[in-house]
Amino acid sequence: MAAVPTKQRTAVVFGSSAPTEGTPAYEEAFELGKVLAENGWKLMNGGYYGTMEATARGAASVPGAVVEGVCCRAVFPHRAEGGNQYLTIVTQTPNLFERIRTMAESGDVFICLPGSIGTLTELAMLWCEGSVARFTNKAPPKIYCYRKPWAQVVEHLGQDLGLDPAVMAHVRIVDGPADLMAQLARDLPAPN
């Protein structure tokens, strides 16, 4: 009897659209995409430039990698219609909320690179989903944030909002691609 193939796990990466090739933020995002693909992960992100392009480019450097960009022509008409050139799949959404929802419903893990208000919004939506998961018997999302700037942001939000330690535990802080992969190996069982 043939083995049933396992579903490829999906890492959704959020981050800034500002970094350009050659900058430290771009190069670290490239390395993250490459390491995820080398470890068998499908990569999903917002599909455009900056760290989205860098992670897609890093993943695409690995033969056979699957890289999906979730784009939104209505919000970003000035950006490339089909996303960046390293995507193997492009999903178009009608608005920003559907774009975030599509990624939130597709990921096995969520990684927040340095970003701005958009990345903060994505983090907050997933973190909120984790805080209410107990009401639905659904597993909370696995969220990994790069230390700079997110450790301080998460700490301040937790203190200022009086968040329960269980809610705070939904966000894990990592120090780059190697630390992320080590945490993923500890937190997630290996697929069959």
C-alpha cells in the first residue's frame, strides 16, 4: 500500500516592503526564505517587495520550492500586478482584510520580521486569534517574532494592556533564521 503524502507545511512571513537588495534586512530575509525552503517549508507572504521579495527570492533559490504571494491589486495598484518575480503561486485578494485572512488561514507558523504598521496589524490579528482559541478548542497560531523590534513591542503591549501570561506565551521571540529553525524543531513534530 502506498504511503499517503503529507501536506507541505506553510510558513507565512510578514515584514517590511522597504528593504532593498544589499541591505542587512534584505539579506537576512533572503537567508530565512532559503533556510525554510531547504527544510521543506512552503513559503507564503504578501508577494511584493522588501522582505517579501527577499524571502521569496531566498526560497526560490532552492530547487522545487513553493513560494506563494498573496497580493491585493485594489490596495496596491502601483505595485507589480502579479507580485515579485520569485513567486510560483500568486493569489489575488479583493482587500487588505482578505489578504491578511488568507495568510492567517493558510499558515502552520507565522514569522514577523522587522516591519511597520502593516506587520504590527498582522501580528495583532494572529495574537488575538491565539487569545480566543480556548473558546473554540482550536490550537492557537504559532507566532515567531524577530527580537528587534518585536520583543520590546510585545513586552510593552503585555504590560500596558495587562495581558495574561498565557496570552503572552503565544508570541515567541527569535534571534534570526538559525534560532527560528531550532525553535521550530522543538515546537513542531517532524512531518511523516
